[in-house]
Amino acid sequence: MIRAVTSLVTLAIFSMVLIAAPPVVPAFAAGGGGGGGGGGDPMSSSSPPPPSNTKSTTTHKAKKKSSKQSSIDDPVFAQGYRAAYATIYDRNDYAAAIEQLKALGHDDSANVANLIGYSYRKLGDYKLSQVWYERALKADPNHVLTWQYYGLWQIEQGNRDQAQYHLSRIAAICGTGCEEYRSLAAALEKAPGTGLVY
């Protein structure tokens, strides 16, 4: 009897939390936009779980602890990430975006490292771009947008075999129908040296 009452109380509390919680809306993506994809959207589904705007209301200690949680739970991070994203894809100000992304203090996030790599690539600094793409893949080996952007980097460097490998990694992660696969496949179909812009 006590077990049944405890289960009902737990279920009731859980239900109230779900009802009272604000809706979770994706706040950032792995990148997108100018990477050769379909325009990209910081709300795309290729990103990791979105930052949540929920706040802990249990105790003062819980509030303090939540401010030190990962970027996924940090609305300040999400806002800064969105601002850097706009700096890249709306204003094409890659140097400013790099500063904004590094200021977030989450360089080991695959999303952040990927966008820093993308920005360095757009600035023509291929060595630093490569470092950041590698860092993104170290953080998340299945970060499909990094595989796409790094594949485009490979094409720009004349490494078509490596770009093909990146394409196969994308296929293994999200299949041949995802935007990242289609974008990199289309870039590989173009003749080398055609002055492609990604």
C-alpha cells in the first residue's frame, strides 16, 4: 500500500513538473549557413540537445550549481552562441565571430570548435581551421556538420580522397539523404579547381 502511494505521489510530482516546465526549443545548431548546406538554421535538428531555459527552483544551492552546468543548460551561452552564429552567417564577419566564440569559454564543444574552424577556413587560415575541426571531432566523433565542413576543407586543399572519406563518415552517421551528405556530395561532383565557394 505504501509503495503504491509513493508511486502515485512520484508520478503526480513528475506530471506537475512536466506541465509547469517551459517548452524546450532548440537554441543552437552545430553551424550551418554558409557551409554549402541549405542555408543552415541555428534551430536545426543536427545539433546536440538544445540549451534549456528551465531554472532550478528547489534550493539556493541548486541555483548556484545550475550556473556551473554545461553549455547545454546555460542560457547565457546559448545567447552568445546565437550572436556568434549571426556574426558568421548574417554578417560574414569571421574574425569577430572567432572572438565571440572563444569568449564563450566552451572551446571543447563540438558546435563551438566547428564554427571556429569554419571561420578560420573562411579567413583562409587552413592550418588553424584544421586544428579546430579536429578539436570538434575529438569532442564529438559523430558531429556530422564538422565532417561536412572538414570535407569541404579537404576539397579546397585538393584532397578529394579525404573528402570522399568524410562523405562516407557522414553517410554512416545520418545516411545519404541528409543535407550534409548532399552538400558534400555535390561539391565532390564538381570538377577540381572550379573556384567553388563554400
